[in-house]
Amino acid sequence: MNNKLQFRKALDLINQSDRIFLTTHEGTDGDDLGSALGMYWFLKSIGKQVEIVIKDGVPPRYFFLEGHEVVNETFKSPDFDLVITFGCNKIARTGFKQLEGIKVPIINFDHHPDNTNFGTINIVDPETSSVAELVYYFLKFVDAEINQKIATCILSGIVFDTGGFKHENTTSESLEVSAQLMKRGARIDKIVFHLFGTKSPKAIKAWSRGLENARFDPEKKMIFSVITSDDLKELGDEEDMFEGFVEMLNTVPHARFALFLHQDGDFVKGSLRSEPHKKVDVSKIAKSFGGGGHKLASGFKVKGKLVRKGDNWRIK
């Protein structure tokens, strides 16, 4: 998709703005955080005042990214003249009600097919591997100097959303972009280690419980698991400790898709995964619960509690 016109309009808005507010969806991930931090360093380099605010803050696994420490998790004041969002299909996904109906311009960077084009400028391309790849194309368009710091942030986003180049969204273009970022100093070995190669002792115990709770539904050909509030009381809760767990469930060969449900306070979070050859669009399942995402990777969050009835689980 040719985004040059949108890139030009976005650059015009940036040039007209002094105070710029960056955010991602609540419960940020490696793609959207890497995109926001890459943009942060670019905007700082051209003399802009920039604030990054992300609901729930930054999970520890991303502390290797330069700039993570500047991220706030509390929305303080709407004293800015431009908002840039990353990976939000609608403004409500930021988790900040203060942004809904706001009167300042919004630049919306996303690659989800269900994006509602809520921005003043919408840079939305479902054919790109990640939001980070889109941000890279924008930075190249504006002839930004992509240093090691920016390159690491952007490559981290691409690596995260392609699952370390294992997912179907890995393209020749995303690999070419990644090669260019490595030439600018990004260390892919370091990125892969931090994103996928570390687990705390608490997370290992939690994954063990998740595997213990896993069940296969032969009728639906679904592998699923749950983590209840009782499990969390026993195991202890740790931010981001189930990141990647649903991908492990999805390795079961006879399952057409994987579902992982876990209690998160007064809400239940659901993660869904499938594979291209299994021909299941999990985004349709997620949408039925008010969520969304991609055909092969989606999620949702609903108010309620996981309740067991015999061998079945319900959200009550």
C-alpha cells in the first residue's frame, strides 16, 4: 500500500506541533512500544516536546529498550497539540477516556484490519508485518537519521510481531527492513533474547499451572487453558508472565486453534491463536466478545469471573 500522501500529511502536522503526546493500546506489547519509542527519539531529535503515556506502563521484559524509563502510566493533562497512537484499532483501546472526543489532531499508526480510521491522519496498512515496519517507512520518507537507538526500538517491534520471523506476516519486505536496521546497529541476538529468551521463576511456575489446566476439545478441535483468580493467589501475579503462553498451546498439532483465558482483576483476558493451514479466523471469535485483532492472532477482555462447571469453564 502506498502511504506517501498520508506520510506527507503526518509530517505537516508534526511540523506544526510543539507538544506531542504518544500512546499505544493499554497493556502494551513489543511492537507498539517499540514503535512509540522509535518515534519518540525521532521527535526529540527535531526539537519537539514529547510525552509518552501508556496505561499499565511498561512490562519489565522491555526495559532493554532505551527510553522505557520516560514512559508514564498516568494521564495528567491534555496540554498538547498533537496525539500519535500506535496499534489501536479505536481510540478507546488506549484506555484513556480523556482522549475520546479530544479536539486536537490525531495520527493513527496501525496494521490491524479492523482499524476504525479514527484519526485525523490514518496510516493503516494491514499488509505490513507490524506497526514498527510502518513507522520505519515513515522515518525513511522524512529522511530521519535512524541511529542505533531508533533502529533497536523499531527492529524490536518487527521481531515481536513476527514471532521472531516465524509467523505468516513475515515478508520479504520485513526481512529487508530488518537487515537495514541491523546495519544501523540493532542487535537482533540481544532483541530475541529479551523478547523470547527470558522467564522469571514465577513465570515458569505459572506456565506449569497453565499446562496442567490445559484441555483439548475434540468437538471444536480447540486446545484451551485457564488461569483463575485462585491460581493467581497461589502463584502470585507478575506483570507479563503469560506473554507467549498461548503460542505454546498453539503448537498442539491436532488443534485448529488455541484459546487461553486468565483472570485479570475484575476482567477475563482471552488470547486466541491459529495457523494459516488450519483455516480458522480467530478474529471473528474475538469480535464476538468485543475484541479484535488479526485472523491468526486476536484477543479480547470482558468483565467477569472464570467459573468452573464440571469440565467446562464459563465467564460469569
